[in-house]
Amino acid sequence: MTTTPAINDTLPKLYCPSLTTYQRRETVTVHIGDTPLGSDYPIRIQSMTTVDTMDTEGSVQEVLRMVDAGCEYVRITAPSVKEAQNLDNIRKKLRSMGIQVPLVADIHFTPNAAELAARIVEKIRINPGNYADKKRFENIEYTDDSYQAELDRIREKFTPLVKICKEYGTAMRIGTNHGSLSDRIMSRYGDTPLGMVESALEFLRICEDLHFHNIVLSMKSSNTQVMVEAYRLLVQRMAGEGMRPYPLHLGVTEAGEADDGRIKSAVGIGTLLEDGLGDTIRVSLTEPPENEIPVARTLVQRYTHRTPHAAIEPVDTLPIDPFQYTRRHTRETYNIGGTNVPRVIADYSKIEITDRADLKPIGHFYLPLPDKWRMNDLGSDFIYTGKRPCPFMLPNGLKEILDYPEWRTTEDKVNRFPLIESTGWSEDMELSPVLNFIAGDIHSFTETFLLSVKDIPTVILWLRSNNRHAMPEMRRLFFRLLNLGINLPVIVQRSYADNLGDEFPLYSATDVGGLLIDGLGDGVVLSPEYQTEDKSARLKAAENFNNVAFGILQAARTRMSKTEFISCPSCGRTLFDLQETTAMIRKHTEHLKGLKIGIMGCIVNGPGEMADADYGYVGMGKDKIALYRGQNVVKRSVPSARAVDELIQLIREDGRWTDPEENPEV
Ligand code: SF4
């Protein structure tokens, strides 16, 4: 028997050039057609076609739309030799039209298709979890010798492809997916970031031995925590083994659609980009591939003007484990910190509340007839009203935060708490016996200040940043707290113009998600900077900000407040209309708070890729669906007309079904 290697042995925990100064990680250049990849070049944007690869005209038209939108590499699935062969027709047609975009063949299970495609297209993507292995879901005990024998077998199967890539100048992505690790890796390392990294390194070592270096790597997962940890660990391990710094392709798999898909992608991809990791990105949405491009571009463009930024005190040692999620230990204060889920605070400081209906955008509904308040799953926990106290009694679950001068003059000090500027703090000021928020930034929260408030049991820090490199500056403050052994809970506040459009969910998900992913932050305030005087427009923005705050917490896996849909982006293997089906399943199940439902286009990769879903809806043939409970198939060949009902029935049988609320407003 062998032992499983530990993550943190002798290697340092640092995984990027700097945790405090924005800087791209230096990489080698990978040559992919006429579009080189690596740190000497801009971060590239890519996507994948969804039409059948055998449909040459349809594929060409889709590629044209993608290129028009700004896609720099186009990936096309090649499930078998015939599709690999047809890449030649697609490529020739594109080239005859003057379209030079590099094509990437996506390979699972089929070395013969890979070896053919590597002679045709500019890049091959292989999945190390299934290139030389078939998944049997077996847990096998390996000795060092039997494990080595497996590695020898992989080398034998993989070497011909590497030689072809060398000969034809074809690039390769070794793309690990969390959900499709081989039985060998699962048996030895488990379903872990370390297993994902080792899965790629087994193949990378072979490439290095064969002096093949035109390589990109990826570590995708639909779990953003796992995804971020795996990329970081990959960088650390490659450096530790003295390998070349190969570029990274970033992506969150099966992110879903609409705002949820965008937020989830930003939490995973954005967190890594902040630390200078990532040379090409793909945002996987269950939408037409051209929709992915502007999202990717928005994420990437943010870093073109990141420097210069205000200096942040450097970090010598890392007080967190960047390879394993642990929530920062904080003292529970009222309902914040400790084991409480991170709280959402709605910022109404610039909205004049006059009517109970004004709270509807933040999930609190007043029903006049029974004279009762109801709250939906996205009901904020606190409302910050600044200088304008709410003129009526708030619902039970909602507490109010006022600026300190206003709080002092208020009578109700049971349901209202003060926000005190750290610059105005004094030891003998009147405090709430329950909760006192102290607002400041890394400059005002000095070591001396923090030590002076750390033992006041009602204090919560309210952290802001004006730095262009905001997330790392805020993270630096958390490191200060950790180094000082201070366990005060911290609320993270960020402000964004209310007219940012699509940039807002992506930026806020990066800024706040980047902290939550490392277990930092006990609450979030997203504050709109209004560009409008119109109250109804302000309320609409407040609703958007509230929804995005909950979305970020969910995407970072720190607070589940709605059903999570893990849907694949679809590709040439897809066996039904994924967008329509996802919308239909969402309609019936979106009230099932906390449940994870996978919706996958094919049975070849779907079950693996939906990873930790509670239930799965997977295409298994024309008009045939397989339903999964976790990783186990429980119903096969269900006609698609009945499949949603059967899925609901399955959830009912497990006692996890609740009927949707009858009141349509709630
Ligand atoms: S799960 Fe979806 S995206 Fe992945 S191979 Fe199957 S159909 Fe394509």
C-alpha cells in the first residue's frame, strides 16, 4: 500500500508572483496558429461550438458568429474519428473565407480521434481523466509497482499523440475536469484539488520527457472553491518540480446561464485573474457561445488598467491555506460571524423609504390583508439607511443600521444599530449593547486601532477599499487580523455605479467572491452609486444589487439560498435543446432552496461533469433521458416529454420536494 501525499509538504504556499501588487505570472509562450498564448500576450478569449461537428455549414456559421464577437480560439468537439476528420472540412471552409482563427479539437476517450485531429487543427484538448482510461467507478488499491505500471500504460498510449503534435506544431491543452478524474487518481488522491493537479502532471511529465512544451493546462470544476484551489496548487506544484511555467486556461465548468452563470464564472475566473493567474479564459454558459465572449472580455479588460495602483503592504507569509477552504474563525456577534452564514446588508442610504412596498426589492413583502410581512429566499438580513431612519416598523427578520449621529437620536435601539466611522471612534462614546459596526479601510484599521477594539464584544468591522486593486488590499487587512489573532467579524463593502450594466455582477463577484473563496468575510454590502434621481430606478437597482449579493454568496458556496443549476454549455454531443430544457426545469424547481440539479447534454461526459449535483437530468439518446440521484443513474430511457415530471417524482420520493409558494409575489 502507498500513502496519499499531503498537499503542503515542503513547498511554500505562495502560488502567484505577488499577493499585493498586480502582476501577470510569467509563462512560456505557446504557439497556436497565428495567435500566440502566454504572459507576453493579452489574455485570450475562447469558446466552443454547440452544433454537431458533422454539420460543416452549421459549424462554420457558428464559428463566424463567435469570431465576430471577438473569440480568439474556437474549440470543436471530436467524439470520434469521423468528427475529427470533418474538422478538416470546417477548417478549409473557414480558411477559404479568410478566417484564420485557430481551431481546437476537444477529445474525450478517443486517442485515435486525437491523433487524427492533431494533424488537422492548431490545438488539441485532452482530458487526462479519460484519455487512456475508461471510468468504471472502481476504487482500486495500488501498490507503488502497480501504480507505476499504470503510468507506463498511459505513457505508451499518450506518446504517439505527443509525437504528432511535435511534428505538426500542434499545441495541446491538458485539461483536467474535477468531475471526470480517472479511477486511478480517485483511488489514490480522492476527489480533491491535489487529485486534479496530479492527473494533469502525470501527462505533463510525459510531455516534458519527450521535450514537448507547446502546452496549456486547465483545472476546471463547477465548484468554484475547488477550481481556484486546484489552479493555485498546479502552479505551486509545477514550480516545485522545476517545470516550465506553462500558461493557464481558466474556466468554471457547467456554470449555468444568465446572471447566476456569469457570477459563478466571475467568482472562479476573477479570483485567479486578480492574482495574475490565467492566460486564456472560457466562460461556460448555457447560452449561444457568442454570448460568452462579451462576458469574458469584460472580465479580462479590467486588468488592462489595473496598474499602477496604490501600494499595498507586501506579504511575507500566508496566514491562510490557499489550497484548502477554511472559513476564518470569528467570534459570533448577534447573528454575524461564528458559524452564521455571511449576511447580506442592503444599502438604502440613498433611497427615501416612504412605503412598505419600498422593501419589496430586497425580498421583504408586506401583505396588507393579514397585515403581515413575508420574506422570500433573497430577503436581506440588514438594511443600512444612513441618515434616513425607516419611518415604519421593520419586519422581524430585518434589522436597521444607521449612521452614528442618527442612531444616537433614535429611540428604538433594540432593532437599530450604529455605523461608526473609524476616524470618529473614541473609547468613551455611547455604544449599542448589541451591535456596533465600525467602518474603515486598511489605512484606518491600523494595528493599534484593531488592538484597541478587539475585545469589545459588540464590534463588527465594516471594511471598504478605494484601491484599484481592491480585493487584494482587503485581503491584506484580513491577513493583518489573522496575524494579530483578532477574531472580529468583518463585513465587506464595495460600491459600484448603478449604470455599470453587465460589468457590475462580474466585478462585484470578483471583488467579494475572491475573499469568500478563502473563507474571508462575514457579510457583504454592495452599495449602488446612483446616476439617477428617479426613485423607482433606484429601487430597481437596489433589487439587482441585493440579488447579486446573494448570487455571489451562493457561487462562492458560502450561503445557499436558491436551487443551483449545474448545466453544461452544450456542444456537438448535445442530445436535446439544453437552453429550453434548462429553462423548463428551472421553472418547476427553482423554489427548492439549496438543491443542486445537473442538466447535461450527453451521457458520455455529463454524469462526471455534474460532479456534486444532488440530481441529474442527462441526455442518453434521441428523446431519451437518464435521471440521476447523485452519481447513480436511477431511471433510464425516460421519454423527454415525461422526464421533468419523473425528476420531480424522484425528488418527492426523497422527501426533498416542497410545493412552491401560492402567493405569486413571494
Ligand atoms: S456534458 Fe454537455 S458540453 Fe460536455 S460533452 Fe456532453 S453535451 Fe458536450
